[in-house]
Amino acid sequence: FGWSNVDKRMITNRGINGIIQDYYAEKVYRVYIYPINWLFQTLMQMAGPFLSKETIEKMVYLNKEEELKQFFTDENLLKELGGTSE
């Protein structure tokens, strides 16, 4: 094993992101992120150009408890979030 055997595309951040997005992210249907704040929004805007369109479409950002009820039933939400689950 030597340097000539290394896939140099793996060394760059873009290469690793591509592999993670192309293979891992396809196993994830959707990710719900709650609550979001200004710092998270800023970081996602900076990271956006490095993410594929398919990955970005799988992320759902929620700011209010009422928005959670659009995607989850009361039985699936914790009491702290307005649901009935322990």
C-alpha cells in the first residue's frame, strides 16, 4: 500500500461529502430539524453549495410547534412538544 494506491478524491472535503451524500443519504427519507435558529440557518446557507439537490430536499426545517403537527401525530410527539408521548 502506498500513496499511488490512494484515491485522491477522498482527501478533499468535496469528495467525502459526495460519497456520504450519494450512498448514505439515499437511505434517509427525510430529516426534520426543530427548532432552528439564526446560527443554524447561516451555517446551512454556507453549506448549501456543497450539498446535492437531493440531500437539501430531504431536510425539513421547523420553527414552531404547530409546524410539527403537520408531519407528526400527537402520539408520536413528546409532551414537551405538544404531543401525548412519554
